[in-house]
Amino acid sequence: MCGVIGYVGRGASPAFFLNALRRLEYRGYDSAGIAMLTADGVVIQRAEGKLSQLERKLDNLPATAKVGIGHTRWATHGKPTENNAHPHRSGPIVLLHNGIIENYRQLKEMLVAKGYEFLSETDTEVAAHLLHDEYKNQTQGNPEERMRLALREVVKQLKGAFAFGILCLDTPEVLYAAKLGSPLVVGQAEGESFLASGITALVEHTRQFLVVEDHELVVLKSTGIEIEHFNGYAVSRPFSKVEWSVAMMEKGGYRHFMLKEIHEHPQAIAQTLNGRIQRDSGTINIADLGVEKLPLKSLSRLQIVACGTSFYAASLSKYFIESVTHLPVEVDLASEYRYRTSTVNAQTLVVAVSQSGETADTLQAIKSARAAGAQTLAIVNVPGSTIAHACHAESLTKAGPEIGVASTKAFAAQLTDLYLLGLALAQERQALSASELRGYVDELVKIPSLVERALGLSESIEKLANRYHQLSSLLFIGRGPQWPVALEGSLKLKELSYIHAEAYAAGELKHGPIALIDENMSVVCLAPRDAYYEKTLSNIEEIKARGGRILAIGQENDAQLAALADDYIGIPECSETILPFMTTVPLHLFAYWIAVRKGTDVDQPRNLAKSVTVE
């Protein structure tokens, strides 16, 4: 979850490192630091809190340096203090780290016995001292060769996950990295090389990237980048070009990144559809979708693994995929998946859904599924991610960079991609007639413009939020596909406003949660005119009879629903296929405007990280 930045080249200023770390703020952090290496030595500045605290110390850093590293820390071992902030130094070694070293206590005891003094509570300082110790033990070759050998010895001793960025005062024009289980990318431009935990940190400096894979060491110089396996043999892979632009990562006049990204729902959906549907033939382009190498015709079932918002997108897609393919679909929390007995085989497709493509729980789940013999597919938003590398196939959502920690447009893009997967399966297995398939394709094309219309509700929802922001608890209900939408709305409200919220399948109210209903409880009721409409109205009547306040979300001009509700939001008329895309929009806006009214940190909610890269 930590942010990592590294540079080697003609020269970089403190502002370069600070701006790169700002691009990584979405990952979540509680302290930060920068180290810059010049001919006069290394200078390290660290600060607790936001980057504004570190910014006050930039004048203490050199005006420019040919080599440097920077870090934003999300605390795991040790409180968020300046002493615990990265980078950490041991002799000539300066090191930063994203991940968790699980055996740090044993290593620390060994290092203390050797005379090393620890100045922090972190597991990371263990790695710095261990590397220093191994570096001293190497007697053959020049300093760079000794560093490579020392790194190989260090990674053999570590248990857990890590992405290291390392400087050595004895090699003042070289930057080192090592990766196992935590995300790391490298980039290159003329006379410059970079490393980072995410490509967003670097897109204004290069578009040429390579994802570092597990068990790889990297040596970066101004003249180029070398990669070798932990065992010492050289690794060669081509760099990929990323089309993201700097403008895509700016707020564009919006108050927050999250509001901008909510308004980018239509664009994210359209871009994910682009090239994957053939309007003239009414078919799915499985090659562009990235699934042409999968044995779609011989599959007997699907399992989808994901966390958080991605899990709700997956849960929602289950209804659609089963309806068009008649294949059974299971949806699992990735954090639970690998701890139960596997039942997969070669006829099972296990789909990993992750915005970042680096989610640790999802990565481990998909690795275990593949090891058990399943076919695997990654649905991710970041090209060349670790999860994508772990799967047989990759289907890229095309939402563009998502900076707000609470995911919004990525949810819409994931749902779009999962719908396309369902239709691709139905097409290849001939589970739908040609006319039925064309009908679904025609419906998908309508989604961006209809969602654009739903976004026009923002102003009225902002006014509505003024009547709900002081609540201490809120319930959400829905039936069928609207139940996962209710779960997504509940999660967004919790994440952004810190208001307690729970979501239930509406039919489950009478099996317990209805005990919570009285005149002090408000309930957000998702009740569009779908197959569950009449049943949902009955559930709303049950709430109303017990004095609960009702905020209903349905379709415009629904006089019956409006009469039942205390407050009513009407989305544009659309088919049942499209409804989940539509009802999600007002829930995202509702959570956003309540958070704004409460004055919370919308883009970086407390305790949260964008990319959860530890288990």
C-alpha cells in the first residue's frame, strides 16, 4: 500500500520526488520521506503526516541529485512517526520498502546480537541492516557487484512481501530494487530510469513501463535497466507503452477526484466497450476482450474472486452471467478463498477482479486456483499488473487512472467487462440466439448516455444529503441485482462519511434486521421497476408501518414509489439489463455529498488505502 518512487539520471529536484509521491497519495499513507544522493553524501528528510509536512523540509534537501528515492508509508509495524518513516539507513545503505517482512523479529534478534542499533519500530529497518551486513561480507568484485551479491543473499532470508528501493553511497549513480509480492514498475526515458509502486507517479516523465515480477532484482542506471532473477540469471522482457496522460490524473475543475471520477462513469463504460462489441453483427470481439485463448466452450462453471467494491461488482454480475450462459457462477471474497478446500478443475474459470491488479488477497487466491488446475482470467484496470501476470488471460478495464481511494468509475468499468465476459461465453457456447445476443449488445451501447443523464441528479442529491448527514446509522436494501448495488452504496457511505451503514437483501429484513426499524432509522430502498418491484414495495411498506424514514431510488415518474417514500430519487427509464449501472450513480453521489457536508477527507478517507498490497 505504501508509495515508492526512485530516480537515476541527469538530475532530479526535491520537487520531482514530492510531486511523484503526490501522484501516489491515493494509495493511502501516514508519513513520508525522501533521500537524495550527491557527491557530498546522502541527505534524508522524513515527516509524520501528510506530504505538506514533508514539503516544509524540502529546502534541507540538495537542489538536485542524480539518484534519489521517496516513500509514503502506510503503517503496519510501528506507529506513524517520523522515526518510523522511510527511508531507513544502515552504513552506506539507504532503503525503503512496501510490504511486510514476516520474520523480522528473528532477524532483528540476530542483528542486535551483531551490534546493530535500531532507531525505529519497523520491520523495514531490519532489511536495511541485513543488507548492510551482507554487503560487508562480500569481498569479491566492485561495489556494484558486491551489492548484487548481497541482495541475492538478503532475499533468501526474508519471509513475507517486499518491494525495495535502495541507494548505496559506494555506487552513487546506481539505484537497486527487489520485488516479491508487492507491486513495482520501472520506466525509462532518454538518460533517465525510474521505479515506482504505480505508473501514475511517472506518466508525466515516461510512457515506457515494465512490470517487475516476483523473484526479480533490478539495477537502474541512467544508461538503462538490468533485471535478473534472485538466482542470478539475466531476465529480458520488452517495455510496454501506457496511453494514460497527465491530464487524466488532474481534477479538471472538480472539487475532488472522486466527484470527477463519478462523472467519468460514462467514459469508463464506453472505453471498456470500445472495440469489444461489433454493432453491425451484434457480436462480441473475444480477442479484444482478451479471452480468446481461454477454453470458453468447455467450461462447466465460473468462480469470481475479489475484494471490496470489486467483490460487489462481481456479485452483481453473477445475476447477468448466469442468465445468459446458464453456467453456475460462484463469487468469493478473495481473502477467504484459499483457506477453504478447492473444488476447481480444468473446466472451471476463476476470474480475479481488481482495480489495481495488485490486491494481495486476490493475487494469492488466483495463484491457488491456478495451482489447483483452474483456468484463470484477470479483470484489472492497470496494464501489466501482477495479478494479470499470474493468470492465463487478461481483460483490461479501460477506466483510466482512478485517484480517489473509494472506487467509483472502476466499479462501472468492472461491471461492464464482466457483462462482456458473460456475453462472450454465451456467444461461444451458443447459449443465446443471434437475435438475443444482438439485443444485449444494443442495450450495452445505451449505457453511457443513460448514465450521463443520471449524473444530472447530482445537484438534487446534494440538497438531499443535507437532510441525512447527521445520521449515525443507515440501512440499504435491494432485491436481486439491486442487493449488490445496495452493498456498494453502504460501503461508499461508510468509507467516505464514517456513518455506520449496513445493506441487506430486502427479503431478509423480516428475518432479523427489521428489529432495528423505528422512527429514528432511515432506509435507502432500491426499487426500480424490475422483476422484484412488487416484492420490494411490500418490504418498503413493512418499513413504513414501523415508522422508518424511506429514501427510495426508482425510475422517474413512479408515482406509487414516490408516494411511499419520504424522499425519492428518480433515474431515467431503462431496461433491466442497464438498471444496476443506473442505480449505482445516485448512491455514489449520495455518499460523496454527505461526506462533503460532514467535511471528511473525500479522496483519502482515514485508515484506507487504494491498493491493499498486504494480506
